[in-house]
Amino acid sequence: MTQKLEKQQQEFKFINSLYTRVLKSDQSLEEDKPKLVFLHGLLGNGQNWLPIARELEKNFTILLIDQRGHGKSFHPEDYHPKDFSDDLKSILDELNWKKVHLVGHSLGARVGFDFASKHPERLHSFVIEDMGPHKTDESSEGTKVMIESVPVPFETREEARAFFESSFKPKYGAVLSGYLYANIERKKNKSFDWRFSLKGVLECIKIGQLEDFWSEYEAVNVKSLVIRGERSGHLPLNIYKEMLDRNSNVQGVEIQGAGHWVHFEQKDLFVKNLKDFLLS
């Protein structure tokens, strides 16, 4: 079932219970433009990519997705990257987008590993932001501890805001504080709790700790770029170098002064490298 709303050159749809947004800068030229898809990371949603997408909408028709268990999309039972990958294929099929450029951050990159290995004919290129195919034991455990430190539900919006400002931000920083606070929403019982599926997030973390995706990564045979944040705790330098060694289709760039959320922390440098790669 598809619901549709158009506003200011954006088209919002639910496709198979997944919330999507297509950005169009000139309706008359859209058919001739290449297609670009952004996949957010764990705890995120499609809107996280909007500032980056705005920088590229003159050159591409752009798709932003709230992946399962995130944003406005449905909260199912299954959260393996293969399930997210199947979601992506179903959306592209529904939109009749035959071939796209794909950008994935963190969990979105893991989804991309699976999609690119299964459907290389659907990709022009693949950009991996700060995620490797390795088991993510330490970084995943840190994310789990961070999420569980938030005492949801809150009784009021003000209580939530005060917690993130006074308790969370000093420990985890302003970027993460704002990122997670944006995931707090008012529920039907009038309490304030997570927008995302906590069960789904924890399941994604568990899978990342138990499984690696090197076989999927090595099967990627399209032009690809891995972007690593210099201060990343999620993509260790040795894994980044191993990625470049194990797949000749992949080139790499490190962004100085950035951690895991490269496109938030160093937006201008991220956009420059993304444009250089996609438009070359």
C-alpha cells in the first residue's frame, strides 16, 4: 500500500510500511537524472541525511529511507542486515529505479554490503561511511551501554531535555546528545520514549557482535568508496586498511577531525569527498 504527499519538490510515501522521501529539484528533468539512495545508521532516520542530500539534489534524484524499526517505519520482528537489504530492493522495485548510487552510514553500510553482493546490477557505485565488515564487539557494546543509560520513559519533554543537556552531553558530547534527543517522542500514554524500536536496535547490536560480513564485502564488485573518521571508534585503522587490501574495487579516504558520524561532524569535507567520488 502506498500513501503519497507532495510538498516543495519532495515526495513522501509509505512503501511496504517503510517511510520514504524522494527529493526532486526539477520535475521536468528527473527522468534524466541518476538516482542516489542514502541509508542511515543505527538509531537514525532518513531525515538525518537531509543536509547532505540538499548539497546533491541538483545532480541526482535522491531517496531517503526510514529503515525498519526507525523513524516512521514499521517495527517488525526481524532485524538482520539481510532483512534491511530486502526492504531496500522492494522499495527500488516499487519506484522502478533500476540502478542507483548507494551511500550507507554504519548499519546502513552493513545493509549495503548485503545488497551490493546480491544485486550488483542495481548499483552504479557504493559509498561506505565509517563501518567495516568485522565483528563489532567493543564499539557495539559501548553503543548498548550508552542507550541503556537513558532512563526512558520521561514524564515530560522538559525532563528529557534536561537529562540530555546535563547528564548525557557531558559524557557523550553534543552530537550524540542531539542525535538521541531527536529520537524521543510523545507516546499515546503521554510519556516520552524512544521513537525507534529498542528491541530492533539491540538485535542489530547483537548481530554485529556475533557475525562478520567479510564474504559479502569481498563480493562487492562495483566502484566503491570507504570514508573513515580519523577519530572513529567503530572503524579501527587496521580494519580500514584491510578493507582496501581485500577488495580492489574500493578506494578510501580519512576525514580529519571526525569520529563515527562523519557527515555530521565534518559535513563540508564529507560532501566534498562524496561529490568528487560520485561526479567523477
